[in-house]
Amino acid sequence: MTHTEIFAPHARRMAVSGLRQNNERAVMTVVAAAPGSSAAQIARATGLGPQSVSRILIELEAAGLVRRGEAKRGRRGQPAVPIFVDPSGAYCVGCEIGWRHMHILIRNLDGQILGEHRRDYDYPEPSALLNEIISLSRLLVGLVPEEHRSRILGIGLAMPFGIARNVHLVQAPDEVVQRWKQIDIAGEVQAATGLTVQVFNDGNAGCWAELCARPITRPRNIAYLQVGTFVGAGLVENGRLWEGSSANSANLGSMMVCDLEGQRRYGHLVASLFALENRLRAAGKPVPTGNPADWDWEAIEPEAGLWIEEASLALTQILFNTAAVMEFSVAIVDGVMPRSIVHRLVERVKARVAEHPTLTADRPAVEIGRLGATAPARGAALQPMFRRVFSRDVADFLD
């Protein structure tokens, strides 16, 4: 692997085509963030000249990315024409492969879900998942009008990056463990469907979906924790998803925390449904199966309540440990459980954060997530779309 000296001047400069894309994406971002803006408002928001904005809007409209609404009359001067994102401007499939479920959907540029499917399982069997994802992707693509199928950007695939190494934790048999080590699901899906497949960490995908689901003005720095079979996580720093050099950051659930007895353990093994299942087994109670949102949570008390106490303690420690390294103003805590259970967990985290001693940093505001269990699949569909249509990072520009 070739490494470049980090302090060396960048050899690559932005070409003229890159500057044009940068301006186009600036305009698209304003239109998406403030639907119905006029060309004059877009020019003020982007700092571009009115003529440049006018030309860019003509090009974006020709590409099917924006549409014009009815002119607003009754004011002085030329009537203002509102500009909107064209929902049919782009489509993307998003798929989450989780430890105990698979969720796949297709969305358009305006965020509408055209179709989706979810299946629960005891453990992820890669061969069955591969066939299912290929079949469902073809069905979902069929929901896009035929004249717009050239606008399908591909498939975003969200999954835990450690699934091949840790699938034994969910009692997968040895042959399944070995199959995960051999299979290239992304490559095989791409070959079978002809669609470009991009792979994302599931926590990062969920984090990005949650950020985009928030109302304007969004916080520039957030920490995201998703309680599922294990703990999914993500960080946004200065408006950018922090993925690290391997795109696997931030694995906050791997932090060491103390449980209710003061024993040091990994956050994944304390603040997760995996931990709740172990607690139920220790109490001699049956472990529910299927979608956790459909479990009979009253039947697993008092273990569920004790788990919430311990999970909230672990999540609070993770948040404060993270805050010591990276500043964030908002912590989003969510889960795959029923909303009533997620609310109980979030309220306990809020209470513990308020009680936690601080040295030099302020306590973050703790909020419940908006998307629940759907966040990773939504983020998997959103990320390729963002990179192709909205991102102004040079690395995301087409050559």
C-alpha cells in the first residue's frame, strides 16, 4: 500500500469540471434544504451570481434533478418561480444486513420509499441472503418507471464490518462462519444485478440517515448510538461523517465500560439486546425471537428493566468517553425496540448524563432518534445519492 506524506502539498487541483460540479451541487443542496426557493434566494444562499444560478438551474432541470413550480405572482418585479428537487431525478436501493434481520428498500431523490421488505432470522446465512438481496433488488428496481431506470444510482449495502469475525456470537454454525469468511456479497450482488454496490458500516449509515432526517438547522457535530443485537454507532464532525481510514469508524460499542457491578466489559456486551438475551437465559426465561419491536416486553420483566438500567449506564459512559476525544453538541440514542422501550432507555440515559460529573466539557443534549430500526437501510440508500448529487468533496466528483 502506497502512503503519501500528510504534510506534502496536494498534487491534484480541482479542474474546471470540478468547479462546475461544485457549483451545481451547492445549488442542489440549497434546493433540497429549502424547497421552493427562488433563483434569487439560491444565488444569495450559495454566493453565486444570478446568471450562474440561472444557467445551472437550466442544466439541472434538463438532467431531471430539479423542477420548477408555479410562479408566485402579486409581488413587485418578475414573478418568483419556486424550485424543487425532482423526485424522479435519482433512485437508490438501500439494504441492511444485520445480525438478526435484513431490511431492503428503494427510495427516490425526494426521500420517498417506493417499496421495502424486512426479514428476521436467528443468524445471517450468507448464501440465502445473497440470493434474497439479488431477487429483491430486481423487484424493487421494477418499481421505478421504465423511462427513469437509467437514473438508478446503485445499491448501498450497510452491514457490520466485523460480521465475518463475530457471527459465531449469535450462535451461527461453523459452516456459516466459514462461508462469511469466503464470500464477497457486494461483488456478487453487483455482478448479478449490474448495479454498482457501495458498502457502508451499518452504524455510519444509520447516523447519516438520522442527521438528514433532522429539521433545519441541523447540528454540525453529533454522536449516534443505535441499540440492536449489538451497538451501532456513528459520528458527524463539522457536518461530515467521520468514517476513519477503513470506513469502520466509529465503533463506539467496543469501548470498555463498567456494568452495574463495576466489572469492566465491552459496551457491545452490556448495552445490547445480546446482553438482554444473556440476562434472560441466566434467569431461566425463554428468549424472544423475531423482530424485537414485536416482543412481549411485559413478559420479560424484571430483566428488561434491569437491562435498561445497565444499558443506560454503559451508553452514558460511551458518550462521555467519546466527548473527551471529539466535540459534539447532540447525542442521538435510538434502538430497534418498541418506541415505548426506546423512550425508557433514552430517559434513563438523559438522567445519567445530567448526573455524570464533568471536568472541562459541557454535557451533550441527549435526544431520541427519529428513524428507529429503519435508519441503516435508509442511510445505505441515501449515502450513494448524497455522494453523487450533493457532496462537494473532491473525492466524490466524477472524473
